[in-house]
Amino acid sequence: MKTLAVIPARYASTRFPGKPLALLGGRAIVDYAYETARRTQGVARAVVATDDGRIFAHVQEVFGEGSAMMTSAEHRSGTDRCGEVVAALERQGERYDVVVNLQGDEPFVQPSQLQLLAGCFEDDSVSIATLKTRITSTEELLSPNNVKVVCTDSGKALYFSRQAIPYRRDVEPAQWLAEGRYFKHVGIYAFRPQVLAEVCAMRQSPLETSEKLEQLRWLEAGCSIAVRETDTANIGIDTPADLEAAAIVLRKMNEKH
């Protein structure tokens, strides 16, 4: 399958302005996601989608012409930014079977994760796919910053929430992990292009507005989301403190090599 990887990168982050260009191990954060996409088998092209000329100029300088595209500053989400890129490429005659939305603020995403996502589309019934990873600490389970997911036996998403789900009646939260398995959503998505266009055209839904999770809009609209498990623990960078933590992880990784 011919896969396109799109990396949304917005400069005006409320908690961390200029985040995509912040340095991690001497490289801009956005560089890591782009390089991961480029070295992933099956990815035919990678594009950084941004609304800021500084990010556009940096990516083009480092990776060459065609590695970045300017997109509207009015988009509500990175998914909408991906949709604009796909529509623009289709007008130029480029067609892809799968579009991966790779977050530019998760520098430790692995090619194996992107391949796992793309592989879901060998099943013709899959239109959207994403990842989950096992939760191993109560702190992680109870934090609203970590989105949790529950699935059917066949691996379809039932619900995503900032709350710990499922709730365990008559059991103290500190004991929930001992009673069962919980999963954190890994915010990387893949779509068939026509389905990406459809979800970008959807209006915000009540559940999405409540939890501030766009994937709930898709579930409310009746979309099916395939979920696969990954053992790789990704680290999202939302604040300068997260960047410091990521720098420690990177140093440890480099020491092992």
C-alpha cells in the first residue's frame, strides 16, 4: 500500500510557543518525526503541515523542497491540517492508499508503530486505525492528561476518555490495575483518504466538546476505529518540562548505543 505520512506542526501552542522548533539533542523536535516517517518502509512521502513560515522554512532547509506545506491557521486540529495536505496533493495528481497522521511533538515514535498502523488497512473493512499501550502505574491511569481507551474483543474502539475506564465498582482506584488491564491511547492515526475527508467535514459533537477529544466525534458519527497494541512508550512534549524529561530519555537511549 502506498502510504503518506503527514506531520502537523503548529507554532502558536498555548503551553509551549514555538514547540516544533525547540531543540532536543541539538535537533528541532519536528525533525525526529519527519526522519521516522522517511525511514519507515512503505511510506512513499512525508510532509510537515504547518501554518507558520518559520517551521516551513526550517523543514525545507533541512529536508529539501516538498518536505513541508503551508496550511490554514484556522484548522481546529492536526487531522484537519492533514486533510488539507491530502486534498492539495490530490489536485496535483498524487494518490495514496493510507494517510498517517504523525504527531510532530512525539519524537520517540518508531517506524514499527507506523508499519503496524498501515498494516491494519490490509483488511478492507478498516477505515481508521490508531494505537494503544498498556498502562502500568496508577498515576498514569488517573491523570486526565492520559487518554484511555476501551475496545471490543475484535480490536474496535468502544470509547476514549480522560477518565479511567472501565470504572471498577466497590474497588479503590489504587487497586484498579491489580484487578484488570487498562490502556492508554497513543495519538497516532491512519485513515483511508476518503474517510479522512469525511471526518474533516464533520461538525464537532457533544462528546467531543465535553472531553476535548476529536475521535469521539468520529465514534458518534458511527465510524469504526481499529485499535492495535504497541509496546513502545511514546513521550509527548506539551510543555518545557516535558522537553527536559525527553532530553533525559534521549541521553539514556544514546548511552545504550
